[in-house]
Amino acid sequence: MRIARFTDGTEPAFGVVEGSVETGEATVATITPHPFGAFSFTGARHALGDVRLLAPVLPSKVLCVGKNYADHVREMGGDAVPQRPVLFLKPSTSVVGPGDPVALPADSDRVDYEGELAIVVGRLCRDVPAARALDVVLGYTCANDVTARDQQQADGQWTRAKGHDTFCPVGPWIETDLDASDLAIRTTVDGELRQDSRTKLLVHDIPSLIAYMSAAMTLLPGDLLLTGTPAGVGPLNPGQTVAVTVEGIGTLTNPVVAR
Amino acid sequence: MRIARFTDGTEPAFGVVEGSVETGEATVATITPHPFGAFSFTGARHALGDVRLLAPVLPSKVLCVGKNYADHVREMGGDAVPQRPVLFLKPSTSVVGPGDPVALPADSDRVDYEGELAIVVGRLCRDVPAARALDVVLGYTCANDVTARDQQQADGQWTRAKGHDTFCPVGPWIETDLDASDLAIRTTVDGELRQDSRTKLLVHDIPSLIAYMSAAMTLLPGDLLLTGTPAGVGPLNPGQTVAVTVEGIGTLTNPVVAR
């Protein structure tokens, strides 16, 4: 099931996307109250092309892992994959939806895309054993961990570099019926392939990440867990379009503008 | 004015604390809907001792600065105060209120208190000039940036070390009428003085921090901005009580337990 958040010009709502997106026949059926528990259909249905998709969740936190594909660690000049996941947070104010512009701040000379698979937490949880980690997952979406590379290197702590407004595009929707252990993940800039990997290459896999993250802090419904980016990161420039595709989910596309 | 968040056993509410806390005559007068705009008194009033104080805000983010007192930079073995503020985030799940226990996780051998002055953001803002920074401040409270020192050193990124549940006690209330530019700040453990400084010694002062932070990301009403800790940090052990006092605000007291 594909769960989207959208607006038809009035209040934002959650809905289930049905039908083929490729043929332009997809519709979104409004649900209430939200997907983090039992929900019902309101009966309203829109053509997908008639609504504006929003970030599929409003997370209380975006908890991320760095250096989680070995080839990306190498391209960043690192010598070893970290034994433990390297955790960092992006603020909720960085989250935008599909189609929303990524705005490059004037105080950075180098802003990179980082295509990632994102886990959407389905329930409040803490100390989740890896063997039961998938029980707390509502589904998966695409994310772009946009990063001001120069600020990341200058600051040491990554918060500013990864925390600018618009630096966390997510979407286009949450796929709830998916085995995410071996999916193709690709990032393009203006249609040109830049990142091309598979989630089976995650150093710390999805159950391990959920176990580690939930041992460090309580996870809440709607929280986003970003699983790291593969090799191929590179700069974004105003006027370009960046797209992150995860097999079985869809494509998250965002234009790039100067702030 | 002192604005608290509290419960009398039913729904949490905001209220204004009036009268002398020292003599035990203080009361809290319930306000509605919240302090981030015009509010009114409901007419309900409780003795302060009859209610349980909660964290005075539920922040969308807790944005913090490291290395912002020169003497603390020196005690941590640092050689130079950073030219720019070092920003990091604590998750909202780390926030607890006055009297709530700080729970030491089993996977750390060294958890430190870090007493700090916290700014409470009063309105949505971005790119706030330093000259107008105080316009976006609702008030100030006390905070404890509890840190698993061993994890901070092992991870490089500080998110896990500073992000455990209960690692961000704040309170006891928000003081809205305060010049915070030169206040005494003190931390005690079991009544013994451990940190003793003044906010005039902040490397990056309050207007500069607000300008810098709001240039990096949008700030929302209720967001907490922690201003850094002075020298004297040290470990907490189960059974101890840690207290952070900021002149003109009050004292934030928390027991320490093993998780």
C-alpha cells in the first residue's frame, strides 16, 4: 500500500495511492485520521495529478546514519567503515516534500545530494530487538540527505551542514508492503545517473539500525530513519533537478534553486 | 513573569507562577491557550506545591552550541575557542521536566551534567539580525545538557551521547522579564558546587547565537536554544541529585537513577 500526504488546496490529508502512476491513472483515496493505527476511507478520491503531494510524514525527528555504504566511506576519504553506526539528526524544519525546491544557502559553496532509503516508524518504541525491528516499521520512502559539504568539513559536527531548511526532501509516499533488504537505489541530476547501488550493501542493515537507534532514544510514530547514502555524491546547482528512486517505492524529484 | 507548564493530575496546562517560591506561598494561575501569543487566565489557581511541574515547553527542536565558554573549552583539552558556534541537536525525546529522573544508560561508563542557560523561542523566525534577536525570545529557563562523555568521544558526532531519553532536563519555568546578558549560573551535585560562572562569559552571546542559529534554520515557537556550559563538568552517579540554578530564573533539580 502506498500512503501519501497531500493537499487538494484545502487541509492536508493522508490518502492511499491506487492504480498505475506510470499510465497517469493513479488516484488517491483520502483516509482518516492518519496511518499510524486503524484508519478508514472518507470516500473522497482525487486523480493523483490533481493534488499536491506533501512530505508523507511530519516527523518529530529525522535520525540518520553516516558512512553506511563502504563505497561512500571510501569516496569521502575514509579508511574504515565505522564499527558502530554514526548517528546524527536533521531538524524537522529541513523536511520538504516531492516537487518542493531545495534552496542552496548563500553561505555554502558546495551543496551535495545524498540519495537514501528512509524508514518510517509506525509506533512508539524503545530498545527494539533486531529480530523484531520490522514490527515497528510503517513503511519506506525515498529521502535526500542534502548536505553543505564545506560546512560539514568546517564545523566537525554535521548539524548546520545538514540542517538547513529544505535539506531533507522526502517522498513521494510511504510504501508499506516491501522487503527493503535488497532494493535498487539511484540518484540522478538532470536525468544523469549519479548514484546507483542496492540496499543489500548497507553496512548496518535495517534491523540493526532500528535496534541501535531505539537503544539510544525512543522512536515516535512518523519519525524518519535515514539509512545512509552510497557512493556517487556530488554537487547541486541552481536550475538543476535531483531525483532519488528506490525500487518498489517510486521517485522523489526536487528542483534546485538559489536561496 | 514566570510561565510554567504543569499538571494537577489532569491535562497539562500552562500557568503563571506568582508569589514567593522561597516562602512556600507561590501559586500558579492557569492560562489558555498557551504563552506563544495572546492568552487569558482561566481563573483556576493552585498552590505551586500541589501541582507537578513539567518541562515548560514541548520543543520541536533543541538546538545547542558547544564550546561556548572559554574555560570549558580548556578543561576539555581544546586549544582554541571556535570562531563560529558549533551547533548540535538534542531530540525532543530527551526532554524531561524538573524533578524527573536523569536515567544513566547501561552502555555508558561516564555521564556528565552540563548546566546551561536556555533561550525559549517565542515566534517563528529565520535570518534574525542580532540587533533584533531579543524580539523572538519568549524568555529563559535552566537546562542540563546531559552527555555520555565516553560515547561523545567514541562517536565523533555527538547525537547519541547527548540524545538519550532524559538527557535534557529543562525548567522549572520560563522567566520572560530578564536581561540574560550577565547572570550567575551554577550547578551543584548533592548540594556541592561544581559549576560557577556568569553568562557574560559566553563566547558567542545570546544575540549572536540567535542570529547564527536562525541563519542556519527556521526556529519555531517553543524551540529551545541551549547556550553552552561553563567549566566544571563532571560525572553523575545513581542516587545523586543535580541542580542547575540561573540567577533570576530559579533552580532545575533532577535525581539521577540507573536505567
